[in-house]
Amino acid sequence: MPITVMCPSLTCRAVLRVPDNVRGKKVRCGQCGMVFAVPAQKPATSASPSSQNAPTK
Ligand SMILES: [Zn+2]
């Protein structure tokens, strides 16, 4: 399942979709070419399955 990470470059901030097996590894931003490490944990922008399944009503 792909995850989304934001490019840490302040002048880029591109949102990248990368495979979740790159967590803890480094990826290259396709927009600015910056190489950065993907956080091992899910980014806050993605809702976790547990919170997604929680009933709101
Ligand atoms: Zn970038």
C-alpha cells in the first residue's frame, strides 16, 4: 500500500507517493531531486486504520 510523504525541502513541499516498504529508507523527490529519509512510522497525514474504523455516531 503506497504511503504519502511530503518533501522536507521548504522550497518544494511536494507530496510524494511511495511504497510503504521504503519506511526507514531514503527516497528521492521527483520534483526537486532532494534525497531524504522516509519516517519509519506513518505520517500524520494518513489516517490510521484503527481511527478510521472508529464509529463517529
Ligand atoms: Zn522536493
